Amino acid sequence: MTTCSTHVLDAVAGRPAVGLAVTLLAGDGTPLEAGRTDADGRLRWDTVLGTGRYGLRFDTAAWFATAGVPTVHAAVHLEVLVDADQPHYHLALLLSPFAYTTYRGS
């Protein structure tokens, strides 16, 4: 059973990105599940993933707008290849208004 989670950190403020809307997408772009990051900047989905391509869409423009921070990113799209033999994919995002980085965490 393969599952997915994310953790988003505001790299400029040095704190979790609370309330950021994130959508888990099937390989063809169909939304599978959506939610918002919690007080620790984390979000976990219950959807069981099979082997294949999936995506995460982080609604960064709305999140930055709420904070009154200008940004160049309308959204951050992350596409990943999932191996169903792996139990979990934790996909982290370090976010700033003009740059971001992502990695597979533990």
C-alpha cells in the first residue's frame, strides 16, 4: 500500500506554510484528493497509489496573496513517478516568493 504526504516550509519566514491548498493528481491531471496544510505545514492523503505518474499542485499564488506577499509562482506543479513497492512518498517543498526546491523526504 503506497501513500503520499507533503510538508511545505516558508523558506523566507523560516516557518511552516500553514493553510496552503494542495491537490494530489493522477497522471492524467485528474484530481484525486485535495486539502490544506496543517499548523505544521503538513498534509497526508488517504488515497492508495499504484505504480505510475502522479502530481501535486500547490496553489502558491493564493497563499502568498493572503499573506500580502508578491510572488512569481501562480502554482508549483510537481510530477513524480511512484513505485507501488515503496510504502510511502513524502514530498517536501521549500517555498519562497521567487524560488522553490523540492525533495523526497522520509
